[in-house]
Amino acid sequence: MCGITGWVDWDADLRDHRPTVRAMTDTLACRGPDAEGVWLSRHAALGHRRLSVIDLGGGAQPFTDGADPGAVLSYNGELYNYRELRKELTALGHVFRTRSDTEVVLRAHLQWGAAAPRRFNGIFAYALWDTRRQELLLVRDHLGIKPLYWHAHRTGVLFGSEPKAVLANPLFRAELDAEGIAELFALPAAPTAGHGIFRGLREVRPGHLVSVGGAATREVRYWSLESRPHTDGPGATRDTVRSLLADSVERQLLSDVPLCALLSGGVDSSAITALAAGARERAGHGKVTTYSVDFPGSSDRAPDAWRTTHDAPYVRAAVEHIGTLHTSVVLPDDDLLDARDAVLRARDRPGWGEMDASLHLLFREVRRRSTVALSGEAADELFGGYPYFHDPAALAADTFPWLHGRTTPAALLRPEVRAEVRPDEYVAEAYRDALAGVPRLAGEQGPDRRVREVFHLALTRWLPPLLDRVDRVSMSVGLEVRVPFCDHRLVEYLWNVPWALKAPGGRSKGLLRDAVRDLLPARVADRPKSGYPSTPAVRYTEVLTARAHELLSDPDAPVFDLVDRAAVRRALADGRPLPSPRTAPNPVGGLDHLVQVDEWLRAYRVSLR
């Protein structure tokens, strides 16, 4: 996996701006520690940082198709069907000089033009400059697993895998307007597709490409879900899910560097690990290496609606049954506190506090011995595993179901800021827009119609911030995380499977459990949903509380240009938790958000518009 960036300018000669392009590229060094490259022409400049995973000696980027290139590519991703595409392109007369999937992407565009991404199975975000047409294409994978940001300036565009690359160009300034404030405070758990938080910054939306030419800039959707009647019975549905998931896992084992799996002891990650173990055994390879995360004293913590069981007993059961080489990474409290700044720099925005910090520390430990990791992310969105799928009140709510009955950090905005941002209206409009994008099935009514809506909301508004978090935190330590459940073929199939088959007999994720039951111990296959763990330690809360009191005493604390100082002071005095940006119960989530917003405003020198 890699980092990409670049600049198109119709007025300037970018061959004179190598230092700026180099600075933009260098901001992404963590994403690509193995190699770097810059390509310059009069109106286009591409930069690349490489994390070598396939064809370690080839595939250097930016990649061209010859000495007088018709196209230049800066590519971040993995194509899991690149060998099939390579055979097809070879039969069409293309001659390859590397074993890399990068060259397959470039030659696919030379052969099929902007229709090429429709043929891809993988995770990717890339920029392709057509030297003859003088046109830039920015392309992002089907589900938005890999990030890609862009900013249209007066005479062209800037782009990068992360906002920090765009921020390194003097044409872009770190500014926050009313929409950005609403995204940060009112919709952190349901972000608007394509919004980049900073004023004027956009994300290429999942399943879209952006074409930039001298006359116009266009966004084009190349992939979307289609609703149609599901005709398979229960047995055929179960078998198809198993087949698609097994093929996805096997394809994603392709790597020329060490690979592992993340294992929590839940059915999602355990299924991925078991399928990977089986595929490796058939190929004559060794055992799968696995990792889990834990905290001192976590087993003493009482369960709640989000965290129903402790991971460790289920991890042990899965490890013993599957036969993996396992490491449990235990994270002390002080390490979490020390990691907060690294996480802020990784995400370029306020995130999820200690949950991001623990993920960063887990990934850092994994990276010591592996370069690629398989994750069970996205199974709950596909199979309906979250509590809101089973809560009648949440399903009936006229908003995003996971926001039902919850108070967001927008409640803390200063009255004059709130009047400008209008967070309630912003959320309501975002919800209406999200519903308008649901592909309808003719004649579908009642509960089935609503469940389809909720699945679409989960895939397009709930899942993206989770995928972004995993990518940004993992790539901050040079670890590539792959997500087999996000194979678009599996997503397309499950999109039309009725709720009665996904949750047979009312069993949460019953379809998935039945599809992989023969691979797992019964207690793991039937384990109830249990969310990502958070630290139970007192010290973390104490340090954040002290920091919040310091901010209250600081007359120049920038966070209070947005947040009502008196409201925060009252909440702390009463011992009430501040509203959190996360939907999972966490007493320090609101404190984390308050402190991190202040740290972000200072570190990124964000000005308010």
C-alpha cells in the first residue's frame, strides 16, 4: 500500500515547482517507507511513496508506459484479480515489463479507458494523467477502503491520499467553515460522502472517479448497488456466501511480504482467520500469525450493551481450534496517552481518542513482524450485526438509527456558532439526502423496505468512517490492512438477501454464523456481538480531565471559539460526561473530543470562517 499526491495547474509550469511537489510527497512517508518518486510535466505533477507488497523489485512509481508516456500513474492499492486481467490484456497485445498490479491498472486504462475500474476487484485509490488528452483521472475503490482527497483551486486541482499532502501546498489553507463544524460536531458518526472537513477539500466518493480537464471537472459513478429480487433459498444463500467469502480471503492472501490476521474472538475475524488458515494449508504454507488487543484489568470490567463479553476466552478458543501463531498485545495506560499526538497526525482531524490510540499501538506492534493484515471489518454492516438493526425504536426513528436517542458534541456549541451551523437542520438534511440514494426494489414495502434503507445507511454513512480510521491509523505505521468482507461481489450479493435470511429465527448474523459454523468452535460461532474494546483504566480519564480544566483556565484556548466554555465547566463540575462523537458507550469520549479538537486547531493552525 502507498501514498499518492499531485497537482494539476493549467497556468503554471509545474516543472519549476519540484520542491513543493516533493514536500507534498514527503508528508506521506509513513504510508510508503520503501521508496519514493516524483514525475513532473508542464501542467501535471505526480508524487508517490511506496510500501512494497507485490513485485518488490518492480512497480516503482509514478509508473509510465514508456519513454514517451501516453499515461502516468500514481497508484495506492491492491488488485486481487490482477493476474486474470494481465492474461486478458496480454491476449489483447499488451507487453508487460513487471509483475506488479500497478502496470495492470495502467494498461487496463490504456485498453478500456475510464471503464477500466469496473473490471477491478480490490482496494485502490489512484491518479492517472493522460499526457495526450491532458486529463487527470482520480479513481477510488467500490467501498472507499482507500482514501483520496482533492481540492479544486482557481487554475487546477491538488490531490493526495491524506489531507496533509494537500495542506503542504501553499495554494490550500486549513480553514473550517459552518459545514465542517457540522461534520465534526453533529455528524462525526455519519459523515457526508465526499466531505473533507477542511473548507474546499473533497473526498473522491466510493465507486466514483473524478476527471479533470482544461474545460471541466466531472464526478462520475462507475459502481453502485442494484436492487433485485433474491431467488436463492436458505441453503443456496448460505453456500454462496461461504463461496464468495472464501474466494475473497484466498485472493487477499496474495503477498510477497509477511501477512497476518487480526483476531478478536468474534465470528467475523475468526471466520476470516479460519478461511485463511485453510487456504494456506492447501497451498502448503505455514500457520497463520494472529494478533489481538487487550488492556490491564479489562477482564474485571462489567459488560454493557456495546461490550457484552471479554475477548480473551474466545480468542483462546479460536486460536486452539484453528491452530494459529498468536500474540496478545496488552496496552498500558501511559502508552495510550503517549500515542494521542501520533493518532491526530495520522488522521489530520479529531478522531475517536483512546480507541484510535489503542488501534495505533496494536498496529505498531503488528508491523514489527508483518506488513499485511487481514481484518473482519464490515461484517456487521453486511449481515446486520449492530444493535440498531434489532432495536425497533432505532429502526422507526426519522434519523440515522445509530443516532437515535443520542446527544452529539453539537450540544456544546456556543449559541452564536450553533445559530450559524444549525446542526439539527444539517443532520436532518443529510439524512434525507442519504435516503434519496437508496436503490429501491419495486413493490417492497413495510419492514423490508425500512431494513433495506438501514443497510444502505450502514454501508454509505456508518462504514466509511470505520474504514477511514483503519486505513489512516494502520498506514501511519506502514501496515496494509485488507478487508475481505468488503469484496464488492459479496456486498452486491448480500445487498439483496432478505432480512429473514440474514437473521434466521431472529439470530443476529445467523446467515454468517451458519455459513462458517463448521470452521469454528461453537462458542465462537455463536458469540454475541461485542464491540472494539476500550481501556478501563482510571489514569487515562484523570489526565484528560486535568487537560480539560487547563483549557477552561486558558483564555486563548481555540476550542472555545466553537464550544460553550460555561457548558463544559458545568458538566465537569456536576461530574457529567461530555457528549461523545462515538455511538459506543464511553465515559471519556466527550473529553477526548474536546481536548483533541483544541489540539487539532492548534497543531494545524486552523482558521475559522
